[in-house]
Amino acid sequence: MAESGDLESSIIKTFRNSGYRATPQRIAISRYILSTHEHPTAQKVFSEVKKDHPTVSLATIYTTIKALKDMGMLQELNHPQSETRLDPNMEPHLHLICSRCERISDWMDPEMEDFIARVSDEADFVVTGLRFDLKGICKRCRDGGKGDRSLAAAGESSSAKDADYTAVKV
Amino acid sequence: MAESGDLESSIIKTFRNSGYRATPQRIAISRYILSTHEHPTAQKVFSEVKKDHPTVSLATIYTTIKALKDMGMLQELNHPQSETRLDPNMEPHLHLICSRCERISDWMDPEMEDFIARVSDEADFVVTGLRFDLKGICKRCRDGGKGDRSLAAAGESSSAKDADYTAVKV
DNA sequence: CTGCATGCAAAGAGTTTGCATAGCC
DNA sequence: GGCTATGCAAACTCTTTGCATGCAG
């Protein structure tokens, strides 16, 4: 991609401005996480980065993730019975999580901030952060039949995971 | 409490209707989880139930939680860098999570369903479950100063955990 | 009585940490 | 060159599983 150089130099600047050293491993890890939209797991980052840096270790992945979180570049998404996934989108948004293909899509909604502001006001609760996930079936999986399970945990039924979200009558 | 007998017999019925045996341990575990509003961890359930059933094991806590989830009585709430917490409220609602005292309060909002229905429609995504958390500072902690950290992880700064929620400008 | 549930301990998964070496600044 | 970051492996935390015994139905 044409702008990979731009991304890379901005990553280097960000690390140095925060007092971190910009090592090749950190740059590669950050470049992958910040440019993908697939909300990867730490293991996924590990296997992707290993293609270019075969000696990289999982410990370095986790340390770099922690640094990126510390610098406000990244947040983590936890779900019951599944690994933590990473999200470089720091704007208020919600997640559409497909039970079938395990894909996580971001959805920006203009009304969300108003909604939150009203709840914050009514509940007398000063909101500093949010996390909004909708679980369900994406259009692609409804159209395409079985869907792409490449990101799904092998052999695990997705309906079991649905039990961890408040049911919504459809 | 006066209705503990009612809760107990309804727990027994629920287990038997689903083909589970209603053992004293399961009844005690379920009674505690279903009647508390503090969204306990498995460890908290363990220590509470041990008061009446000193020989109960953590494995039984976890298998009972799994049974309750299976019966649709319970969901789990995961947050980065903290243990899974339990929520017996199965109605669509959102969570107000205080960074200071670690308390989790439920908030029912009449507009939430409309909001979700609209997103579902616009995104062409069939919603089956939801998870909506707001992180911030509760009124009690703002009024009372330091707040009650009895549920907070010892020695851990709560600001670190805030990094895992999309920042909201206040 | 029959078979599921319990309690114990050990295994598992994901993540973190300790330490000697490597390499950024 | 000083000092942080790396890579390896071992430790850690939370959760799950295997198995012999116990007890609900």
C-alpha cells in the first residue's frame, strides 16, 4: 500500500514521543494492528508479524499491545469464552459481532452520543468510556449460507457464546 | 428475607425442568447469584457459598454457572484485566461501571430497544444479543470522595482499565 | 439403586514476568 | 556505550476436566 511509509513514520513518532523506543518488532506489530479492520487476537498478530520477523515472540506482542493501549492507540475487546481481540478504532462506535463467521464490524452511529449523554444525565453517572456490542448474524452470512468460519474457534458452537449476551427478540 | 423459600423452590423447579438435579450446592449457589445485585465474580460466589457449605469446590461453582447460563438465567460480563462477573438480569439493559468503586449498576432504558432496532435495520444485521457498558464515575463516588473500593482489585489502578473503553469526552 | 454431581487435584488456555543478550538512541 | 527491548521459558490466573466417591431421584 502506498501510505505504509506514512503510517510507519507516524508510528515511530508516536513511540518516541511517549518515551518508547521504536524497534523493528514494535513497528511491524503496530503497523499490522493499526491498519487491519479484522479486530485480531494477540495470536493472530503473532502469526502475521512472524511472516516478516520470524524470531518475534508472543511476549513482545503483548508488551507492544500494552504500550499501544498506554498511548491511547488501541483498546481491547473481551468476550466470554473467546480470546481478547484488538480494536484500533478509538472513536465512539459499536460492534456488530457475527455469531457465525466471528467477524467484528464497526458501526458509527450519529445518535449514540446523544443517547449516552441522556443516560449519563438521568443516571447521574459521569461517563468516561463505553463499550457497545451487538451480537447476531451479518448480512453476508445470511446471504451466503454457512458463512466464512475462518476466524471462528474450531469445533465450538457459536450459539453457546450467544448465551453471554442479553437476548433480543427479533 | 421472606421470599427466600419462593426463590428456592423456583430454583429447584428450574433445574428439574431442564433435567438437572437440584443439589444443595446448586441451590445455594443459584440463590446467591440470582438474588444479589453486585454482579459477583466466581471467586466471590465461592467465598459466599462456602459460609453455608464449607466443602463446596470452585469446580462446582463453575459447573453451576454453566448450568444457569444454559438455562438462560444468567450471563457473563467480561472486562479486560479483570475477572468475569455474573449478571442475573436477562432484560435488555446497560451497565454503569464505576472506575473507582468497581460497582456495576444496571440501567434500563426505554429507548434502547428502538435504538438497536434502527441500527439493526440500517446495518442489515439480525441482532440476537447485546452488551452495552458505560464506564465512568458513579454519583456515590463523586459525592463521597474516595468511594468504596471493597470490590476493586487490590493495588490496581482503575485508570489503567479505562484504557479498554472508547474514550468519551465529558 | 442408578447415574449424575461433587470435591479434589491436575491440566489447559491466555497472558505476564524474570533474566541474559541484543540493539536503539 | 548506556539502558531499554527482545526472546525464551517459566510462572501466573482463571477456568475446565478426569476420576473416585457421594447422594438425588
